[in-house]
Amino acid sequence: MRLGLALLAASLALGSDGKAGGEYFEMKVRPALANNCFSCHTSAKMGDLVMDSREALLRGGQSGPAVRPGDPDGSLLIQAVRQTHDRIKMPPGGRLPASDIEALERWIRDGAEWPEHASVSPAPAGLRIGEEQRAWWAFQPVRKPDPPPVKDEAWARTTIDRFVLARLERENLRPVRPADRRTLIRRASYDLTGLPPTPAEVDAFVADRSAEAFEKVVDRLLASPRYGERWGRYWLDIARYSDDKLNSTQDEPQPNVWRYRDWVIQAFNDDMPYDLFVKAQIVGDRMGDKEKYVAGLGFFANSPQFQEDRVDALGRGFLALTVACAQCHDHKFDPIPTRDYYSLLGIFRNTRADKFPLAPPEVVEAYESRKKAADERSKAVREFEDSQAKQLAEILAAQSPRYLKAVRALADLADERAIEEAARSQSLDRETLARWARYLGLETHEHPFLQRWREAAFDDGAFTARLLAAVAEKKRIDRENLIRLGGKDDDESVRVIEVLSLERDQYFLWRDLVSNERFGKFDSGILYYRGEKIDRFLAPQWKEHLAGLRAERDRLSDELPEEYPFLMSIADVEKPKPMRVHLRGSEDNLGEEAPPQFLTVLGDGEPRPFTNGSGRLELANAIASPENPLTARVAVNRIWGYHFGRPIVGTPGNFGKLGEAPTHPELLDYLAARLVELKWSQKALHREIMLSNAYALSAQSVEPNRTKDPDNKLVWRANRQRLDVEPMRDTLLFVSGELDERRGGEALEIGDDCNLRRTVYGFVSRRRLDSTLALFDFPNPVATSDARIHTATPLQQLYFLNSEFIQERAGAFALRLRSSARGDRERIREAYRILLQREPLAPELRLGLTYLASGQDAWRRYAQVLLSSNELLFVD
Amino acid sequence: MAVTRREMLARAGAGFGAFGVNALFGAPARTTSGALAPRTPHFAARATRVVYLFLNGGPSQVDTFDPKPMLTKHHGSPAPSGNLKTERLTGNLLKSPFEFRRCGRSGTEVSEIFPKLGEHMDDICVIRSMHVEQPFHEPSLFMFNCGHRIAGHPSMGAWLTYGLGTENQNLPGFLVLCPGFPVIGPQLWTSAYLPAIHQGVHLPNNEREPEKLVRHLQNHELSPAQQRGQLDLLERLNRLHLERAGGDPQLEARIQSMEVAYRMQSEAMDAFDLSKEPRHVLDRYGEGDFARGCLLARRAIERGVRMVQVYYGNGQPWDNHDDILKHRELAADSDAPIGALLSDLKSLGLLDETIVLIGGEFGRTPSVEVSAVAKVHNGRDHNNHGFSILLAGGGIKGGIAYGATDDFGFKAVDKPVHPHDVHATMLHLLGLDHTRLTFRYSGRDFRLTDVGGRVIEEILA
């Protein structure tokens, strides 16, 4: 079965002449060689054989040529993989799948052609990029289209409206009626600030009959610092922002990363032009006025784990292109050759993580040197303690017979008084005796040497000799290993350099008695006295010496100021290294060179390699450019999407062939052109969008629209949207009067009862995302995220039923109402005004009053019901 | 006008709402709509549920399920064909300190450290020819759990509830039990780009009380009657709102899931309360987190949870670089629970429709690790080239060993199996074509088996 499949696949790759040609080589032969042979037979040259080119195979190694073209049976390579050769059987310890062997045979029979190009580095299968590829709508330059004619001139208040209406009219659809004022101000407030309007704000808007009433609302909201907290957070989705690293085994916070979060929020509030905003995040360290921009580098400094992620975040985040799909092969759908991927990857490979201190150099230097001194002194203390503890352990080890004898005489190993008595009468150290008793009392030991310790015939002397021999042997081994490692203790060396170890049983004897290693419930070997426990054994002058060292250590660490603040950033490496394509994504299989340069399809002809350092500066300029057909389109598409609940291109991170086509291509281009015209001001664009009639539609669903366009792709009404988790939690705190609106600073755990701040300032973890965030669809911070999704799960509702958070907010809200209004009826009305910006309807009032009459503390329970209601959690 | 709870339930019975009238009488609730509602698979399924016992850290195949007489024979000598490259340096061959025994009618050989598990070998298929790409925990953990070597892809359990929904709407469809976290942690049970409803719900099974296992499970402020009263009011207000809105599936879905949550409170309290088990059952499972995990898994599977994953322990307990004898303790702690779980599933008639997968993220080298990281040289390094996993139940052919490693247990040489193949086979038994279970994200169709996967027909019953 399997064989059959493999053959079929192989025959597909044969050329039209049935011969194993270039494609056959790439599909079958090279993978077989790369996966099985290259690790030993390229740079490692095992047996002097190199296998990465035809010439090398013909030349062969110690045993002669590896391949005779046309003669598989006579080729050493084939004999070796068939394992019919008397001496050479390859690969070591295994056997190639029959299909691989067959592929190699066939390839040799057909002449063992190694496709031209270079030896190890044939170019990836030729993806040509020309007119045809550049014709894709997203790669076409943005042209500002003329506003289309419409029938209903009166409805089309703005240019945006003309584009929307023309599209609807084409389908013979009419937009629904506009939303009422309270709905509109609620929508605008949530959209721009993530919080509901206050009753006073609603009243003022409803009462304002001027033509600019809504404009005033929008301007007020755009000027609010809450705007950056709302829209900055959306950008942080794209930046896969998190306050910790995805460490495999333990939490690893990134203590300064919040400065990037705050920079993003501030950039939105300051309405930093989008092109500069983008540029800052790629190359903020090289911009003029760099203090203003360098914090943006957190975008890449905050990368979760791999350089590869940076290409993905750059591609999808800034350009809506899935460049990362081209890591192993040319992009299957979009004109992105593998080389383009490695060109971009090379730029990041030639950058390094960096710190940008937010303190004067003298402060930084002072801190670093004092830190060094404090660390050195700590080390000196530890080393002195350890050396003394080791010597003591040896002395005590030599005294083992006396202790063994004393323990053997104990009737009860846990009897502290008997132990104390025995220690006194036999001049033994009491604690050491107690440790021996505890250790000997264990049911089993990892070594066999104390199995019969209780018996009178047990040879204490022989045991002791064995123990001392282990100690001596360990010292010898440690010295030898020091030589073998040559002083190296880096990750790689300790893994691959062969060292000696004690034989197993001897090791556990050593560990349990004299080592400083923790085991079971013991915090070291039983004869090892860790830290201050060593003190009582020291002669006075040494004790004094140690006390002096410790005092010095404590003073240095007490006096050590808090680390100076810094920004997580990146910088170019000093000497950029050339990048090569990794064929099929494998670093062992290098292809052609991939110079740092921009995506081929986004330029004319062959791209010009970047020459400035890593190439980041030129990359940033290529992206943050009005000439770039994607940057502005991608930005306006997102803005539109967050306002309308549906972007114009339904896949905001993919404008390629597999993405969705724009529902309103001319509108998209109009908005993109406007963004550039507006000097990349996002606030100005919000304003244009929000002042349209399209934005002000009600959420009402009507026929025939519902049947013709059930997903409302053409914008005939407003989409009802569930609140994202941040506005949801923030609203609960806001309406109960508890929201702490201090801005910025270090992240706080969201689960912390005392954390009443906006959710954007909560700790976002890649390793273990806060349970409330995870419950309410917060995007996974390990990868750049295109869009929010909303689910309705029972576990979410348990949160509304039972969580302390909701019950506390309900209590606070009830309390707030008690002090602000008199009587149940008035309080209910006040509650509806605060939560839903409207008066309660008659049945709602009646239900409320009936419920409140039901018993004690009913207000708190009632408040919880209102805080859990659908109307609060959805925005029309 | 207002709709009363009674009216709504009546409508629900008529197929308007989300849940059947069964719910009122305590029978398992089955919804007829919603993201987790049971869905018809692509074709007739052999299995409906999955238990995944994850022995995290990398159990050694040559000390558990892959006996190698040649290894014993050449103990202390260099491997004739050399050592394969693994994470760290290894030296001469190291024989297993354990004896192997033939088990069951099939006579499958199993290490003496798994006597209880051994009794079930006639129901178990050992795959002895597993391999993964890299000798590192993280990519291999991701591969077995999420079908990709890197973070950011949905877990198998998430794919299953996405593809099949789950049978019991009053419990989560995908449970993950681990005292603490395995290496990497929750990214291993993420829903990634699938809707968040599919992410695994982590139960810290070092806890004993149901309330500590599921967050927000109980309300200590309110009596059940008070809470019912609250919910009735909430439902009426939500219905009024829904009517004014002219109907909306999103609003409807939230109303329904609120009712499910209400019922989950009692269902989960019952499902996760091990004090309801008789003494003799508790005794068969034994003490410890993993024993509790296996018993909780059985209770969840009985109640129609789609997939339960039990990690052996916090961190990576099976990662015995230093001393392979540690395997004896680990097996002593896991043998009885696994045996008891298999026995129970069988006697309850559930094994036929439950796939049980047992294994770690890779195996270990037959050669002794000699690096400076190992404190003593009596252990084994990671081995991605060849290792074993066990499959049982749910349409798997028992009593067989499939595939083989070389003479020393280093590399899978006969019928190599990749985790993609295991996933494809499991999905197949669950009635799903692994190439058709896809999710379009960022403009591309993703699947659990990425671009690989072959259904291993030879191990199907």
C-alpha cells in the first residue's frame, strides 16, 4: 500500500521522457540525500566523502567513487544503502525506505544528473514574477477613484456614502433607517474608547439639535486618552504583545515590555502618522528624533521565539501577505518566491536584541558596575561556604562508623530526645546524628550499600572506605572533566563533549551523603551543611572572615539601586552575514543566496539589494511608503473592519489569492488614498468614516436585504457586535463606579482582586494566558492575530453566574444606585440609564420591581442580572 | 411580549430552542444546535471518544515496549553502526535493567515494570516504529498535540470538538488534566485559530474538590432557588431584548448557553467528585495525581466528553537523562491507573468506542548519555529516530505490534510511523477524513495533519 503510493508520487515527478530529471531530483533524490546523508557527508566529510554535488559523488571518498552514472548496481552508494556491501552499510543504525533506495537507483540509472545551478544551491523552482503576477488587485498602485453616481443623492451625505450606496443600489437594496441617537452615541463611544457614554453625555447629545452634534461627539471621543487604550490594543493583537516569554518550563516575565505597550497607546493618542508608526517599529533606532520612536522596536523585540515569527508578523501585520508560507517552498498561491522569504529573514537574522536605556550613561554604568560587584561578592560568599561545607562533609564522612553505630543503637529513629542523649554521651554532633537517623530511616535508598546497616555484622569500616573512595573518585573525575570541557559551560559544549561520571551506585552514595544536591525531602547530602548552617563548625577567625564577606555582600545588594529603565529594542549586528535559501526549510540544505531586499512582486523588475547594515532602514522605507500598494490599504481595511464589524477585505491579514476579495474595492482604494492625503492621520480617517450615513445605520434587519445579503457584506445595516473582553470587563468596572483610570505602567494580573484598571494594562501571558482573557476570546499572543472572534460558551456564563468579579461589581453597582437615586423605581431607571443609555420599558420596570420585592439583598442579585444581560454585552 | 421559562422550554422541545426536554429530567442533555452540538462525521465512525494518556518527558522504548536482546548482548560496547545524532552526546550501548515478559494470548512483550498494563496487551496495538523530526521536547510536544512543530496551531482535542462537537453539553468537550503544566503548557491544548470554544479546559488534578477543578463552578453567595430566580429574570429580560432586536442567532446562543451553564454546575460537581467512587475502585486506581487523572478521565468519558487528555505530571517526569532506573518508579505510579482505566472502559462497554492513546513526545537512546548535563551516566538521551506508543480500543486491532526499530532500538526501520499518521488514523476511526477536517485561517486551509498523514490500515480491527 505504502510502496504503491510512493511509486505513484515518484512517477508524477518524472519528466515527459520518463527520465528522472530536475523535478524528480528535487522531489525524490535530494530529500533522500538531505535527510539521510548530508549530516555526515557535507561539511563533516565523514570517510572523506562529500555528497552535495555530482562532482563530489563522482570523486568519492576513502573507498572510491560513490556513484557510477548509469550503473546503480556498481555504485557504492547503492550498495551501501541496500546494505549489500560487505563493509559499508548506510545510513548507520538504519535503513532507507525502499522508495528512497529506488529513487536513488533510478536517478543513477538515468545518469545521476544534478540539476545545473550551483553545487549545493540550485535556485528554487523558477517562480517568475512579471506583469501577470503584478496584476493582482492588491499589488496594483492605489488610485483614488472618482465617487460614483447614486440615485438617492439625499442619503449619500459623504463620499464614503456614495461608494456604499452605489454598491447597494447595484443590487437594488436600500439601507435601513438610521440608528436613534442613544444607539449612535453608545456605538461611537464603544468604538472609539471601549466604554459606554455616561447618562449626561447621552442627554447632551440628544438635546443638541445642531447640525454638528455628532461631529462634536466624535471629536470629543477622539481627543479622549481612552481612544489609544482601545485602538492601541487592536494593534497589540497584531504585535502579538505579551508581558512574558513563551518559556517552556517556567514563567519568564519581560519586565520592561510594557513600555512598548504604552508607546503604542500614546502613538494612537498623539495620532502619530501611520507611516511613521510603522517605520518606528522596524527601524526606530535609526530615525531622527529617535527618543520618540525607538520604543516602537518592541514590536520585534517582543517576538515570541523564532526569527521566523518576525517575517510572519511583518508580512501579515504590515502587508497582509502570508510571506511565511514561502519558508519551505515558493508560495503556492501568491507570487512570493522562497528567496523573498529568506531575503526578509536575513534582515532579522542580522539584527540582535538590544536594550535602549532610559537613563543617563553614568547611571547605566554605575548600575552595571555595582551590579557586577554585588554579584561577585555573592559568588565569593557562596564559594567560601561551599568549600567549607565540602571539607566538613569529608571529615564527617570519615566518622561514619561512629554515627552508624549510634543510630543502630536507637530504638526509635525519630526519638529526638534519644538522639540528643546519644549525641551527648558519645560526643557526636547532634544534628549530624539526627540527619543520619532520618536518612537511615528511609525505606529505600537509591544505592545498595546500606541495605543491611541495621545488622550487627554490617561492616561500617568497609562502608566508610567505599564512601571515601567515592569522594576521591568524584574529585578526580571533576578535575578530568574540567580539562575535557576546557572551561566551557555553554549549552552546546555541555551537551556534546563527552565527560566522565561516577558509576551509578557510587553516584547515589556520593549524592545522598556529601553532595550539595537536593534529593527527596533532603535539601542536600546529609553531611553537607548549606549556607549559614556551616557557621557553627567554623573556627572563630574564619567565621569572622565569612561574616565580613556576607556583610559586604548584603551592603552591596542593599545599596544596589533598582535597575535603570530601558526599552526592549533591536539593533543591527556589526557584521551582517549573507543569507542563503534553506531548501525545503532545512538549514542543512542551503540554496542560493538571498540578499536583503524587498518582496520582488512589490517592485519593478528585480529588487535592488539593501546595502545599509541589516537592511532594516530600507525595508522600513519600502513599507512605510505611499507607493507601497498594500500598506495603506491594509491599515484602512482594519479601521473599517473594527468600526463596522466586518472589514472590506474579509481576511485582514491576507490580501493574497486565498484571501477574500474586497466587497468594495473602490471604497478601499478611496480610503487608502485618503489616508495618505490626510498625512496618514488615523484620527482624521476615523472622523470621515464615522460622519458618514453608512456608519449611522441602525442594526435593524429587514427584507429583502436579509435574504439577498444575509451576512450584510454590502453594509445595508449596522452589525450587532459582542463586546471584546477588554470593553466588557472595563464596562463592568466603569458602571459600578470602580474603574481605576490611571494610565500606563507595569502590567497587573487581571485575576488580582485589587486590579481595577483597564484591561489593556493587565498582564498578557504567552505561557498561561489569564483565565478571564482566555475565556472571552482574547487572541492568542504567540502569533500575530488578524481579527477578533466571539464565542458564547457555558464556561463564559459560569463567569457571569458565579465569579467573584461579577458579584463584586454587582455589589458596587447596587451601592452606587442606592446613593444616587431614591426608591426602587428611580433606581431601576437610573440603572438602565447608566448601563443601557435609555429608560426601562414598562415590562422591564415591572419585572424589576417584582424581583426586588422578593427578598433581602435583592438589589445586589438584580444588579448581577442586569450586568449579565445581552443588551449590555452587545453593541448595536 | 414576555416569554416564560415554561413556554420557552416547551418551544425548545419543539426544536426551536437549544436543548431537549431530557435536560429537565436529568438525562444527558443533547443540544441540537451550537458550536459544540454533536455533528455527523464524514463517514461511519468506529470510535466516538478519545483518552490520551501523555507520559510526558519521553519514556524509553527499550525499557518499556520494545525489547532488544541485541542491546543486552552488546551492553557496554559501541553500537556497531554508530550512534545517531540526538540532543546530547551518548556513548556505549546500555542494556535495559528490566526484564521483558510475554503478555496475554498475543504474547506481546512488555517490560516487567508494567504488569497491570501488560494484562491488557490483547487489546493494545504497540507501534514500535514511531519517529519525529527533532530530539527536542518542544517541537515534539507540539507535533503530537497540535500536528505542527511550532506554536500557534490547534490541539487535537480542539480539532475533535470542532469536527464532531461533543455529546454532553453540560461539560466541556475537551478536558486536559495535569497537576501543574507539562513543558510549554496551555499552548498544547490551545484552540489557536479555531473558535475559542474549542480550547481544552485544564483541570489541575492535584486538586481533589470539583470546585477547585473547574473555575466559577459554584456560587457561595446564593441558594439554588435564588440563582434560579436570577436566571429566570435574566432570561425574560434577554427575551424581551431579543424580540425588540427582531431575532439574532448570537443573542439566542448566549441565552441558551446561560441555561447550559446553570446545569453544568451540578453536572460537573457530580462528574468530578471522586468521593462518589466506591473504595474498591479507588483502590484499583491507587494513589496519586495520575491515578486521580485516570479515574476522572473515565468519569468524563462515561458522560460523553469528546476527549480527555491526562498528562502524567508537572514538567517532564519521564525525562530520565541521568538514571533510567527512575522509569521503575514512574511505571509503578502509572501502571495500576492505566490498567484500571482500561479494565473499566472495557467492562462498561466503552472501550469499543473510545480510542486510548498512550505515549510520550519521543523515546530514548539505547546508548547511555555521557554529556556533562547528566549528573550520572546511567540514563538515556532523547531519541526522535525511533520509539513506541500504544493504541487501544475504538476500532484498533489489539494484540499486535506494528513496525520495528533496528536491532538496538535506535531508529524506526520497518514501517515508520509519524504522528501525522497516528492523527490521520485516529481521525479516520472517529469518522473524519483528515484531509477534509480543515479550517480556513488567514486565507489558507489548515489541518491537524498539516501536509502529511496516512491512515495505518494495518492496525485497524
